[in-house]
Amino acid sequence: MNVDVRRRSDIELVRRARRGSSDAAAELFRRYWTDAWRAAYGVTGRRAMADDVAQDAFERAFAALARFDERRPFGAWLHRIVVNRSLDLLRAERRLVDESAAGELSATRPPEAGDRALLEAVASLPSQRRVVVILRYGIGMSPLEIADVLGLPVGTVHSRLGRALEQLRAGQEQARVE
């Protein structure tokens, strides 16, 4: 589906959902659930937490539809809610328990050895870098879209992506040496 057509379609669904259409809300949910869950999983690293975050993000988004700015893409707005909620829960958890957020690795199939190493490396990145990597390579957002979702300058997104990739390459080279 063409991006402009989808965006117009999303806006119409939002308008209908605002008027109380459960069918419109269900269609928005179907369109964005998988990406919302993947973003939550990519940030949190745990299936159960991703389930909770994605569900909570949809509840928050639907409760706030009156405040949605129709000039912006619905998906980017929802992803911002998902990422912020994921980070909030991780920060709260770290305050309560001094444990890392490393967890299950595969959302759909058992990971291959190379997949597992890559996922573990991404999970070990600092949260600011991990988020941009997940949104860029896990969800497929452009740096401009990521900047919009996170409320950052696009240059900061590029910088975080570059540093994350450098860190991942350095870890890969060190693993080969060992």
C-alpha cells in the first residue's frame, strides 16, 4: 500500500475510532500490533514485557486519540508511545531490581547461533543506541522517522546509529580474536 494512501487511510480510521467505531480501532490495531510488539521486544528484550508494553501502548494511544495530530503519521506516534513506555518500565525495573534486561531472544523461531550472538550484542548496547538500532533495522524506519518518533534531531539519530554499529563491529572483532 502506498505510504500516502495508508496515511490517509490511517487518518480516516483514527477519525472513525474517535467517533466510537470499534471496527476502525480494531483495524488500526491489526495494522500496527506486530511492529509495536517488535519495537517493545527490541527495547526490553523480553516477550512478556513486550506483550505488556505493546498492549499498554495501544490502550494509551486509543485513550489519547483526541490529542493525535493528524498531520503526523499514526504509526510514528504509536511507536513513540511504545518506546517511551518500554524505557519507562526498564527504568522502573532497574530502580527496583539491580538486574540486566537481557532475556529471551527470538520472537518467532529459535535463533541460529549467529542470530543469537547478534541479538545478544544488540541487547548489550546502551538503551539510547539499542532503541535506534531496533527502530532502524528491526522495524525498518528511516532515520527521519526515528527522529520524529523519539523527538530527536535527525543528526543525533545518525550519530547514535553510527556509534551503535561501531560498537557492534568492535564486539564482533573481539569475539573473533577470542
